[in-house]
Amino acid sequence: MALSQIIASRQWAFVLGIGLWVGSIIIPDAEAAPSIRVLLASDVQQLEVLSEQPIWVTDRHNEAWSYRSALQIKVQGRALLLNGKPVVTDQLTLKAGTHDLKLWITKTGNQAVRHASDEKDVLQVSGAIKLIRKGKGLHVINYVDLEEYVKGVVPAEVNATWHLEMLKVQAVAARTYALYQQMLSAARDYDVAAGTQDQVYRGRRGLDARVAQAVESTRGLVVTHKGAPIYAAFSSTAAGVTEDAMNVWSMDLPYLKGVECPFDLESPFYQWKTSIKLNLLEKNLRKRGFVMGTIQSISPDTHSRAGRVATLRIVHSEGELIVRGEDLRRAIGYTIVQSTQFTIESVGEDLILSGYGAGHAVGLCQWGAKELAELGYSFSSILRYYYPGTELQDASLTQAPPMPHTRLPPS
């Protein structure tokens, strides 16, 4: 199936999963391009929507309403308030023809209403918005053309002023990751989340001519292994050697093996130092199910082949505990302990760490790819280097990847 944009033939057409809705008639839409389902937010209590064209809203029974250009949706008990009018439903779809929607999302019901002038808070997206009731809140899901989604990921994941070949690298990796998840997500309400648990997506924000060029010039291309899209993991800064997926996620993927990466010395995350209160670390580990007394000492127990901390030995007042390096990062915070390539400087009231790199270091190193692009390497050669044993292929020719044992985070 070709990866092209959805072209609506009528201003009042409503794009649904099975076709175009006009009045009360469902017209099959054979030319609609593949879309990706992006979870923008969960546990949402209030949503404000603006568009330059009337906003059409339908429920799961194809009951439809139109609003001139502004719509406020609030959760109230079992009902949803649409501009103050209650509608009892667990699902709504929003669309404004071929025009974008501007969204202001509120997760708690008592926050002040935002205004259209708050541009820093707005999320502008193409495609349709689907609202699904989950517990006391809403899932807000963007149904968007795959290529438009990639245009929203690239400037959110890397600097849009970087070399064009690096932007192409990120575009192909983002497209591959999304397609991989889509092929394995049939049982879920969405394919990818719009944050670091998958890949950051900010709609139209940051989209410029260079980003659009990078995406369009690689349109439809994905990284494959044995004819299937790969799990295109990427992170910021490897600082030496990328890591085997087996060491980080206990998953043996032939294309996620460590390679030398001496290219990211200019990264602002190449070297770092941090500290955390020991009592806070104890508290955070307990929250994650570890039996934990008062910490007496912490020391690295094992290291990966690339030299990162694989496990740590924690001696505490109630015994001894072995934790993975990634578990420590998760407990303290990924932005505080930026990688597992660290040494312990001291353990007192504070745990003081000094380290190198940022992220899990599996797969593509973004800062390393930036340097390689500036040295004249093509996007295809950079991708083959960081994902050994792979090839580029048109997405329409791929098959589904094997089902993994666990769903893994990319960063």
C-alpha cells in the first residue's frame, strides 16, 4: 500500500477507520493512506479544540454533531460535556475536513481554561482525533498519516538545524519504529505514545522545509531485517560503544549489537555528574517492589562488554540486593542518571555518580550519526552501520516482525 497523504474530496467529508462519512452514508475509502494511532495523552479531564473549519464529531453509532470552529469537551460523571451539552458515550471522533486541529489538553478538571493565545501550550495536529473513555478520564489519540507523523517526530527528537542526512536518518528510524509497533499493536487502542516511552511527537511544532525535505526524500523507506521492520531503537549519546540489546533488555536481536561510536564527542551529554539523596533512592526502590532497608553501601557488581554497569550490589540494613543498572536509572530518573556508563564517586548522605553518554545506547546514536553526516556519510550508510545486517526497503513490501516477549522503550 502506497504511503501517501489522505486527500479528502469533500469539505464535509469525515475520515473514519472504514471510509468517508457524508451525512448518514458510509463510503469506502480505497485511496486512504496508512495512518498511525498516536496516544497524545491519557487520563484527560478536559479538551479544547479549535479549527479554521467546522469541527465534526461522531460517536461509535455514527451520530454526528458539528461545531463552527471551537469545541470544549469535559468529563462529567458518565457523560461528556460538548460545549456544555451532556452526551453519554465512551467514544468520540473529531475531524475538521482536511484542516488541522489545535488542542489544549487538561488532565485535572479544576485547572483554568486555556486560551488560544497560549501558543506554547497548543498541540496542532493533522488527521482525526479519537477520544476513548478509560476509567475516569479520556485517552486522546491522533489518527494521522504515517508520513505526517514522522514530520512531527523528527524535530522533536533531534535539532532541525542538523545536517540533512542526519535528519533523513532520524526520519527513517522514526518511520521504522512506528511501523514495527503498528504491526504488533492490533490488540491495543493505539500504536505509539507521543512521549519518550516510544518517540516524542509534537504535531506541527518544529516542522520546517528541511524537516519536510528529509521526510519526503525518504518517503516509505524503513530499515528491515529478513524482510520485516526492525525495532529501530535509538538514543542520544553512546560515548564510546553502543550496547547489545541483550545486555539492556534481555532480548537477542541480531541487528542491535554493539558497534564502536567515537563520533559523539561534541554531545553536551558526553560527560556528566549527578547526585541523589540516599533516603530518596531507598524510597524509590521500595516503590518498585524491592525489599529495602537503610542503604549501607552500593558498588558495581557486573559490567557489560561495552563497560556499562549491568548490575549493582546494594548492602542494606535488612540484607543484600542485586539490581540492574537500568533499574537504578528508572528509580532515580532517566534525566538524572543519564546512562549506565557511570562510576560511583562516593556514598554518604548522597549517592554521587559521574558518567558518560545519555540513553540506553542501543542501536542508533543520534549525536554519532550527526557527526557521520557532517563527515559526508549518507543516511543509508549511517543506518547500516548502527543497525548491522539490515537493509532499506519500501514499507509496502515488508512483512510483520516476530512478536517480542516484551514491549521495549526506545530511550
